[in-house]
Amino acid sequence: MSIEATIPALAINGERLWQSLTELAAIGAYNDAATGLVGINRQSLTDEDGEGRRLVIGWMEEAGLTVTVDQMGNIFGRREGIEPEAAPVMAGSHIDTVATAGAFDGCLGVLGALEVIRSLNDAGLTTRRPIVITAWTEEEGVRFGTDMLGSAVAAGRLTLDYAYNLADEAGLRFGDELDRIGFRGDRPVLLEAPHAYVEAHIEQGPVLQQRGLAVGVVTGVQAISWQKVTLLGRAAHAGTTPTELRVDAGLAAAQIIVHARAMVNSGKYGQLRATVGHIRTAPGLPSVVPDLAEITVDLRNPDDSLMAQAEADLAEFLAELPTSQPGLRVETKRMAKTTAVPFDNNIQDTIAGVATNLGFETIRLMSGAGHDAQEMAAITPTAMIFIRGQYDGISHNPREYSTPEDCTAGITVLGNTILELAA
Ligand code: HGY
Ligand code: MN
Ligand code: MN
């Protein structure tokens, strides 16, 4: 259905946005053997992350923003409004990546917000409310084990102490790494509620592409549960040890992986999704029965009560596991847990109205991935704009891709939404 487009109150410069995305994507670039493409590995608080942060801060300052960094390393760029004491409109996302990333997850939201500032400057527009753009720390959670970490502390769900004491696989503490890259800021981390928060993000799923739409309005985020499960058995010779004498940690890990998918297939837990993304056995040798296995279990569900039932099912299965291998020990460690979060209807309507005025047909859809916006929703009216991804919306993979046209469309919607909220 074509909609009469009106000239955008704010036109953004899509080429400049694409140039910034390309420049940032060069930091942490690597040749990905699995896809033959250039991927990005810019995990939080690494040297590469520090380099990316300094590049983005330089751009923020060039755009005339006042930049501050808080105790979690969250970066804020503030553009003054006619009423400096009015609560600001905030927009942003994250620039840390998973280890096998594309160029858009998070970065499109941060650099898109920056492009809005640059375009407001070009247009000589001043808004009533101040505008603050942000880059949150450790959104992915893949290095320190808890996702949306920076925004969760800023919005008060997690404590600074909890965050500082998280450690990565090498045992390096979050707080120490933050110091090491020079981003433990002195701005107090607890955020004063802004007027509103809007986040633009690549969809990371197939819906917009299937519907032939460039832009979507996000209604909320599903619940997330991350656990690390460690299985302790008994090392033994793979040849001489009779099966009945074995306590095989690797077998136990495999049983859990199969059970996770069985929970999904059972239909008992609605639209449950389950992923064991990390598996490590020790000693990891062909002729030794593993006495240790470590896996992560990622559960997602749009319904909190069905999530709770799925977690209970998994817990019961883990408790039962030693009966099939007496002597097996099972240890679990909570890594992340967030509830389903609905986004603000008024902000959703504002985004949808702006998109319509710009000539973009949209749909409303829930996010399968977690986002910083779900943390901000606890303290201010919040919603998100999804931008179509290509190739079935593949993400957390170097094949992640959105076209320059779709990025321009989505960030034009972001810019005009911010303009409306800051008026
Ligand atoms: O895990 C997630 O959904 C997000 O990418 N942190
Ligand atoms: Mn993201
Ligand atoms: Mn991600």
C-alpha cells in the first residue's frame, strides 16, 4: 500500500552514515574462515573496543556534543536544547560486538543517533529538549557473561559492584579491564530518567524481509535466561574402562542439549527457544573419558510464566541426571535473567506515525533479541525502531547486512521521531 510521503522535517545523510559504519567496522575486523567474509570481533573492554570508543567520542565532539563517561564506561553525548533543564530525549545502542559479528548490530543505533545530531546541525535546527545519544557498555554479554550490563546498571537493575566483579574466561575482572582501557568515568552511573528513549537496531530476524518492509515498530522484548552448567565426572581411559564404571561428563552435556530441544518441541512452553552455544570438555583428548564438561544454556520466551516453567523443567532434569551416571556432579551458575518487557504504546505510536508521514509502511513486532532499550523501559517511556536485515536477518554472524537505503530509511524515522519527542 503506497502512502503519500511528505518531505521529512529532518533529512539525514545516508552516505555519511554508511561511511561511519564502514570506518567503525574496520576496528576489530578479521577474516572469518567459516563465511569467507570479513567479520568483526570488538568485544567489550578489549583494546579494539577502546579504539572504537575513542573514534565514536571524536565524532561526537566534532558534532558539538558534550561527552561524558559514567562509572560503567557508558558514553553520553549531549546536545543542548532551548530549555536546558528539560528532561532530554535519549537515543542510542551499543558498539561492543560478539566475537563473530557483522557491522550493524548495535553500531547502527549509535551511529544512526550520531547521524541525527549531524543532520540537526546541518539543518540548523534547535530542539526544545536537550538530546542525549548513548553507547552502552557490554550489551552483548559475551565476554563477561551478563548481557545489557552497562544499561542495566545505569537503570538500576544491577549494581556497580556486581558488574565490577564479573570476570571473563581468562579471569580478568570487568572493573580492572574498564580501568585498563581508560573508560572508568566519574559520571555517577545511576541515570536520571530522561523524557523518552528510542533505539534503532537491525532486526536480526526474518520478519521485515518476509513482509517486504524496511522499518518496523518494536512492541517489546522477550524474556532471557542464561545459565552456565558444569558437569563433573571421572576421567578414565577410553579403552580399558568398562562403560558401567564411567562417569562421563561429555555424555551428560549431550543429554542436556537433547533435553533442551525436547522442551522446545514438546510445545509445553509456548514459543520457547533454547540454545547451547558454548560447550567445553576437559581434558578434551580422544582417549580420555571427559571428567569435566561446561555448557551454557540460553532460553528465550515471550511469556514469563512459561519461561519459569521451562527453567523448572530444566532444573528438574539436571537434578535427575546423576541417577543415570552415579557419581556425576552438576553445578549451575546464573549468568543473566531478564523478564519480558513491553515497550511504551505512545512512543510506539509516535514512531509509527512518523514512519507513515515519511511514506514507510510498518508493522509492529516483538524483538527476539535483548536490547539496552529493555533496561531503559524501567525508567522512561521507551520503544525501538527495527531496520530490515537481509539474508533472513542473519545476525551475530559476518553475513549480517542491511542496505544503505534501509539504514537511511530507519534512521530518518529515528531522526524525525526524536524531533517530535524533543519539540
Ligand atoms: O543476546 C541477545 O539477545 C543480545 O544480542 N545481547
Ligand atoms: Mn544489539
Ligand atoms: Mn547482539
